[in-house]
Amino acid sequence: MTETTKTHVILLSCGSFNPITKGHIHMFEKAKEFLQKTGRFIVIGGIISPVHDSYGKPGLISSRHRLTMCQLAVQSSDWIRVDPWECYQDTWQTTCSVLEHHRDLMKRVTGCILSNVNTPSTTPVIGQPQNTTSPIYQNRNTANKSTTELRILLLCGSDLLESFCIPGLWNESDMEVIVGDFGIVVVPRDGTDTERIMNHSSVLRKHKGNIIVVKDDMNHPMSVVSSTKSRLALQHGDGHVVDYLTQPVIDYILQNQLYITASG
């Protein structure tokens, strides 16, 4: 496939990022590497969207700090950026709403018409880009714009995929939109059986073709890194925290005394 006939992808990851870890960044890198190796995709950008403060998760610190830490964690990346839209809303937004926001923004900026992941539209999907200061939404091809397909995919770990199987946790119509209209890229953690998870949910089974599971023959140490482990390491003064968080994030946490209790 030529570059203009491949699907151009923006990876969107939603979550607490409390704090953002090396594992989160690794997830983006592994997903990009895998998608591009298939020969079907070109990943042109990644978006980190921290959750709103009203999400109400115990121990969730202010979005002001979480946004700053995310920005510090990706400051050297040339393709991943942090988007504050979710945090700036009046209240908590569903994952479905966040995806739809970025889809609508993409349409306004690029003239893009999105289609289902598994059934590309016959309609030209990229028009002449409008003026914008957001480079992540600009079509990088200068030729054959009318043949280039651009899509947003939700990037997540297998723990989020597994949460789809918990009765009542997700709105079923939202799941239909997330998996059916957008599609998911899953980076498995701790040897999780993603096939079993997908077969456990009727919605996931129905849209199995829209779920891309990143295959990784090597059990990379970043796959077991989590925000919870990072917070515990900070609270207990565990030197392993340098394995979980980037140095700029650690420096910011120490400067602002975040997550650190008296015992730390």
C-alpha cells in the first residue's frame, strides 16, 4: 500500500493519569509500532486526555497538576500531545463524548468524513485543511488528499477492555459507538487473555473486527507499570519510582508534595 492509501490514525487515550507513568507512554509507542508494521496504518498523532476532576475517583488530584505532569512526560515527543478539553468542561465527560468531540473537531479542521473502522467510506474523506494551529489534525500529505482516510482510535490497556464486561458499568449505546463507530487499539497487560474478554461481551463479539490487539512477543517491564504502583512507591519512599515515572514528573511531584504522605 502507498502512503496515501493507508489509513491515517490518531490514537486517543482517556484516563486519570494520576500520575502519568512510563507505562502510558510505552503503550502509545507500542501501539504506533504495531499499527505501522501491519502496513495498513500510519499513526500521525497521539492524544492524552486526562479525566475531569468530578470523576470522583478516590485520591484523584487536581487536573491542574495532572495536566502539567502529562505535558512534562511528553515534552520530548514529536507526535503525542496533551489535550485539556475534558478537564475544562463543567463536569465529567464519558469516553464516548470525548471521542465524539475530537471527531467533530477533526471534521471542522480537515473536512474529514469518518466511516466505520471495518467499512471505509466511498466518499473522499480528506478535504483541503482549514487554517489551524493544531498540527495533529493537519493532513500530512500534500498530494492525493481525496484518497487519504483519517481516523481516531481509542487506545487502552486490556483492563479497560475487561471493564466493558462488567454489567452496568458502561452504557451499552456508548459501547456501540466506541467499538462500532470508532474502534479500539488494545495493549495487553500481564498476559491478559484478550480473546476471552472479547468473547465475554456481546458488544465486543459483535464488533470484534474493530478491535486491534497489539501483539508483543516480549513481556516488556513497562506492561506492569501502573499509576497505583507509582503512588505507593512515592508514599513509601521507594526508589523504584524512577522505574515508573519520568524524571521531570518526579521532580514536579516532589516540588508540589503530591501523593506523598507523612510516612513517605
